[in-house]
Amino acid sequence: MATSGVGILGLWLGLQAIFGSVRPVAVDWLFPLSGIRIELDGLGGFFVALTGAVAVPVGCYAIGYARREQLSGVTLALLPVFVAAMELVPAAGSVTTFLLAWELMAITSLILVLSEYTRPQVRSAGLSYAVMTQLGFVAILVGLMVLSTAGGSVRLADLTGVSGGARTAVFVLTFVGFGSKAGLVPLHAWLPRAHPEAPSPVSALMSAAMVNLGIYGIVRFDLRLLGPGPRWWGLALMAVGAISALYGVLQASVATDIKRLLAYSTTENMGLVTLALGAATLFADTGDYGPATIATAAAVVHLMAHAAFKSLGFLAAGSVLAATHLRDLDLLGGLARRMPFTTVFFGVAALGACGLPLGAGFVGEWLLVQALVHAPPAHDPMVALTTPLAVGVVALATGLSVAAMAKAFGIGFLARPRSSRAAGAEEAPVSMRVGMAAAAGACLVLAVAPGLVAPIVRHTVATLPYAPTGFTGFGAVVRLPGAAGSIAPGVIAAGVIGAALVTVGLARLRSRRRPPTVELPLWACGADDLTERMQYTATSFAEPLQRVFGDVLRPDTDIEVTQTAESRFIADRIAYRTAITDAIEQRLYQPVVAAVVAAAGLMRRAHTGSVHLYLAYGAVGVLIVLVAAK
């Protein structure tokens, strides 16, 4: 209840900042030399409202989830603190307040990830998350120190007009730090580790709300305070976003852990948002403010859609985990009959993640494609080169996301159960279903009636420097500013529903005219009956994609054939094993970790335990300082 209450408060304050103003608050005595300063503007209000909107259904869901999974009192007490810290980040009015709120968010999220610290997988995920989040914080800290020094102030509203090398250094450092929090490649390694091991309400908050604050940092500091930036900033954002989208969705398409699949989907969607922001930066640099406005709107709409369908996806996956204690799709199946409500809710989330019509992610991805298509390439070779590639990235990411979500929904919820735990699953309690229903309602609004959130989109887009005229055409019919093109999601939904009703009616009419049917046993190629072993598994479903993208995924496969005792030509048992790890983690992180461990081993030799040697170290250090000072 406290988590939902903090969420409602954040949603109300965020909407107040978007459509009006919130009075600044300064508490100078709370921290020495810095104090706390809260200044919530329209841009920060959007992210505060988005965080609050995610927290409300998660808090309701956590009531039933805590009873089923026996969450500790520490975990339940930290949930509202975590939400409050996330809401405080976009409301920070000074560098010091921002850094304090950011670190509070990082520490509380780390403790929540370690809720089940008795399991070694959780401890490993917590260590990975702690290292990555603190390295990102160091980059942000140094970048904001340079920004404050160059700008001559710690108040965010005063940090404008920074130029030269300091501006470039701040962009690089903050992009690295905030990109790691958003889960962008190659700084994404913590995300597929931490999200699956955290309790499902925490996973929903982290994936649907916390990663958005990485995007907020990029927008606030790099695009608004330092921007409009040069074109290479836009190209960097587009390149990192495109790689993140493709790599994330490719890993999701071959993942068999349902929560790990959703975590990699987060990397994909944050990549699409970053791609949209990079396209807006590039188009604004060439003076094409129409496509820049469309790309900015695409980023805003897709952030809202991702918060809705990703929170719903993790909540539904948490219901499956609570009912079966399984995350492996190869061991699930048959949940549609045992858990009908959860099945429908996960289907809504999966449709939204696919980016297809009637899904929450469709409008945002459609706007991104329209921005790329309508960018005039005639007078700029860079635009002519990058936009077709970006369109191809969005198309390929959409296709792979359809495959990933079809696998998750079809293998995990349909057909026959593949284990006794899946066969004995029970539907989630009322509070969990209410939380999922609220998130599903948000998905349907964004998919069918995005005009209801049009005022929020218009006011948020107007806060960025790439949309001087705003996006006035966003309503029940989305019209592109300065370009020919429009779409009406409500009309599409009405057409699909109408066609479905007509099809059902014709089918029933035809069935009445048929002669009586005779029931016969199903022909199963000589077998007595179909079993769960005759079904596709998640591994076999993804095997064709694994072959096509084998050079990127680097799978480790093994086939073991056991012959019978009578003849070595007759196989008694065939075992197929495949393991797909994160190639970037293996090729980038593991060598770095090995080098750090080797360096630590060398440093350990200098620590012999001798007090005299340590005094000598101190004397040499003092001597070096004196010589340097002189």
C-alpha cells in the first residue's frame, strides 16, 4: 500500500509539473555545503509521473506476491523507498541532489536484488550489478563535476552555455554512465543477470521505471543542457541504440528463461528509444525539425508504452514463477487452462513488445519509422546513408521481437504442460490480478486510444530543443507535422474486431449447415496419443535463429549418442544440449576481470604485513608529494 501510495503521489506531482508548475523546495540544512533542492519542470514531471504510474499496479500486485513467495520485511519496507528515490531523481534541481538521489536509488535497488541472497546465482547477479552501477556512477560523478566547474554552478537550470572540450567530455562521461543504467550495449551485462534473480515486483520496477532514468539523464544533461549537440552526438546515439536493439532482441529470441527474455527485451526497447533520440539530434543539426519532432515524439511514446507492457510482462512472469517455481520455458506449457487470467495478461504484454498493430508498442515504433522515412536526404549524404540503415534495424528488431514473444507465449502458456509443476499451477490471487489488470489497461489505452495521453505527449515533446513547434497532431488520429501521413489506431482496432466477429459469425452459420460429425481417434502416426514430448520446446523453436545468427551468438552445442549393448549401430539414447551465453560478456568483460585479478595478485605481494614496510611506503609517498609541490 505504501508503494502504491508513493506511486500515486509521484503521478499527481508529475502531472502537475507537466501541465502547470510545482513550487521549488530548498532544504539547506539537511546536508552540509550542499543541501537539497527540488525543482520539478515539465521534463522531470514526465519521468516522475511515468515512475509513479508503474509503481501503482506493482504495489497492488506485491500484496499477493509477498504472501505467496514470503518476501522479507526488509524487501517490503524498501519497495516504497526505492520508488521514492526514483521519483526524486528527475525532481532534483541541483547536481548534488541528483547524485544523492541517484545513489540512493542504486543502493536500494541492489539490496532488493539481493533479497534471496542465500542462492549463489543471486549473489553473483548482485555482485555484477553492484560493480556496473558503481562504475556508471563514477562516470556520472566525474562528468557532472566537470559540468559544474565549467558552468560555475551546481543548480541544473544554470548549467547552460558550456562549450569546448568540457562539453565533449561531459557528453562522453554522462552517456557512458547513463547508458549503463539504461542497459545499452556493451554496458548491459548486469541487466540480464539482475532482473531475473530479483523478486518479480522489483524486476518490474527496475525494467519498466529505473532504466527510464538512464534515458532521462541522457535527455536532461546531453540533449537539453548541453544540446543541441553536433551531428556526431546523434550518430553515436543512433549507433549505440541500433546495436543495443539488435543484440538485445537477438538474445531474447534464443533465451529460454522467461525473465531473462524480458530483460533482454528491455535492452532492445531502450535501444530503440536511444535510436530515436539520436535521429532527432541528427535531423535537428541539418535543420529538418519536422522529422526531428516526430523522432522525439516516438521516443516519448515508446517510453510510455515500454513502461506499460514491460511492467505487465514481468508481473505475469512473476505469477507463473509463484505458481510453478519455474522460469524455464522448456518446462512450462499448458498454463492457459490453469492460469487463464495470467495468460491473457502476458499475451497483452507480448503483443505490446512485438510492435504490431493493437499492441502498446506499435504507435511509438510507427512514429520512429515515419521520422526516418520522411527525413529529406537530398542535401545531406550522412542522412541519406544512416536513415535506410536505421529503418532496416527497426524492421529486423520488430521481426525478431515477434519471434521472441511468440516463443514466450506459445511455448510457455499453450499446448500441454511439460512438467508436473506446470500441470499443477494455480491462478494468481485477486490482488495480483488487479495489479496486472491495471497495467493491461494502460497497454490497451496506448494501443487503441493513444489520444487519451496526447496532452502529456505534446507537453513533453515541447520541452526538448528538437521540437520548437511541438507535436500538435497527436490525438485520436496521429498526423505527422510537416509530412504526409497519419494513422488511427482506434479505426484499426475497430476493423480487426469487426473482421473477427464476422469470421466467427460465418463459421457458426456454416457449422449449422454441416451434417452431424463423427468423433474418431486422432491419427498420430501410429502412436496411441500425443504427448508433451512431441511439442516444440523453446530451445527447438529458437534453433533456426540460432543457426542463422551463430556467428553473433556463439552457441555451445553438444550431441551425445548412447548405443545399445547389442549393436553400436542402434541408438538407445540421444541427448542434445545447447548453451548460449552473452558473447560480449565473454569477450569483453571476462578478459578485463582477469586482468584486474592479475593486477590485484601483483599488488598483494607488496602487502607483507610488515609495519616497517608500510611506514617506508608512507615516507616515500610524503617525499614524492614534497618534491612535486616544490
